[in-house]
Amino acid sequence: MIMNQCRAATKKGERCQVDARPSGLCHVHDPVVRCRVPNAKGKPCVISTGGGPCDRHEGQQQASVEAAMDLVRLYDPTKTGSLFPAEEPLGEPEQTPLSQAFVARTINLG
């Protein structure tokens, strides 16, 4: 296992083997370095650009990092949806929206 390995899953469902950026995702899976302009189906463009729109979407508004992050599949070694499976379902956890400042600090934008 790579010391600083990407947390995302590949299309085959295996853990990505690329070194991770400070966000915990590699340059391929990290939405911060992707185009993120919504395509015709409404999903963010996933072309790696290093940040900013790709040549095809130049000058268009990018989707938020949070919206793009929803499309990243994280690796789950247990295949149960949880890294710590419980014997009994615990119900839905409370979800707290992330602030732009928190996201920026977490992925070292500032």
C-alpha cells in the first residue's frame, strides 16, 4: 500500500493506486483540479485541468467543489458502504453542509 494513497475507488471498485494530494485524493479524482463545468447531462466535467475550465468549457461557470465531490466514489474495502460495519443499522447520520472556508482549508486552497 502506498503511504499517501488516494481514497477514491477505480471503475473496477479497487482502491486507486496514485499518490494523494493534500485533500486525500489524487490529481485524477480531486474535483479541485478538474474542469467542473456542468455538461449537457448536468454532471460536472471531469477533465483534469489543474483548476479552472477545460478548453471546451472556457469562460463557463464551474460547479461547486461539493457538487463535484458527490460524484467521487470513495474506496470501501468492506463493500458494505461503511468502513466500520455495525451489526444493527444505526439509522441515517446527521449531515452538516460544508462551508466554503472549511473546504478551502481542508484541501489547502488558501
